[in-house]
Amino acid sequence: CSLQAGLAVLLKAERLFHSSYHSQAVHIRPICRVSHWFAQLPVTGSLAACLFLVQDASCLALSWELRQTLTVVFDFFSSGQGKKDWSLFKMFSRTLTDTCPLASQSKVYVDISPKNKEKELLEVSPPPTSVHEAIVQGDKKTYAVYDLLSPSLFNISRSLNVQLKWKRPQDSSEMPIPTLHAQRYVGGYGLQTGEICTLIYNTHPYRAFPVILLETVPWYLRLYVHTLAIITKGKENKPS
């Protein structure tokens, strides 16, 4: 459908490239379509027997999965508006008018999990088609789901402009700190003293999380792998 219908109508270059951050990625990986499965029944002296399904290492047919992702960060709060309310039209200057008929699924998820139930009461409009709950990084998350393939979604209005508002005004401008967040800065200059530092923070009181770090290096920096240093809690961890 290109930019004619579906979620892709929001991808207006003028809005994306003037955002606080944007990142495009293409992921290609092989997936086994058909494989051998066999049952392994252990022989024991007890009456209870367990049935194990073990996948064979051989793959009869292989498929390729292509996944394209676009990550965009809009920061309306610090840009002068002073509000955390947002909408699709404010971010993309467009709304969703139709779904792509070739799409098997097309959904919009809005995180409506309140950071502080006493101070922040979230309100989304129009009403979502469903609500989905999931555990993300040990925390319970609640998502408002807008299914573009649902016939009732575009019956009320010809366009979908998802909006999120706070029911009461904000008392302070302090933004909540996520469990995992990162900072990066460039220091020094030249090939001798120049360096790029990335700080990753985990604010969870007791849980550790696996992290995949993808660095986008500026064109004016020349990196040397032998100078890579990983320091955790003041101690250096030699990379493999």
C-alpha cells in the first residue's frame, strides 16, 4: 500500500527527520518452516511417565523473515509546550484514514500504564477496541489496542486520531525515569584523546536484564576495537 493506506501514511519525512530521534532498521533472518519432531518416552519403574517433544536439528524447508522497524521519539514536553498530552496528528501531522487491505494485522498499541496512580490518570480517545496486559521487564503494563482491521473502528469517524491526555494538570515537570535508560557523550579530540562513552543504567531494585547495545558512530569518529573498555560497578570487564 506504500503511503496510500495503513500505518505507513504516518511516515511523513518532514516530521520524522525533525524529531528528537529516529532510527530505521532492516532485520533478515532464516526460519525453519518444516522440521522433524519425535517423542521420547523415558522408561522408569514408576507409574508416572513424562513425554518430551524434541525438535530435530535438521530442517526440511527454510523461510526468510524480513522485518522493518522505525523508532521515532517526539519530545513535546521539553520543546516549549510544557504538556505531556499527545496525539497522532501532533506528531505526524496526519491521521489514520484506512487500513491496508493486504495486511493480515494492523494495530496501534498505546501504553496507558500509570506511573503513579494517585497523581497521573491517563485517558485515551477514542475508546480502544481492546485492552492488553503484559509483563515487560518485570513490570505489569497495560496497553490500549486499536485494531485497524476492526469494522467498528472507522464507523464512528472516517479518521483515527489517537489522543492521550491527563485528566488532571501536572503539579511538577519531573518526568519518570524508566527502568532501563542510557546516556552517551563524546569527549576529547583527535585520535589520541578522543573517546565516545555510553552509560547504561538499571534502576530496578533487584533484577538484572540482558541488554543488546547497538552503537551508531558519528562519521567524524574513528574507533579502534582494542581500545574498547567495559566497566561495571567500577570494575573492568574484558569483552570477548
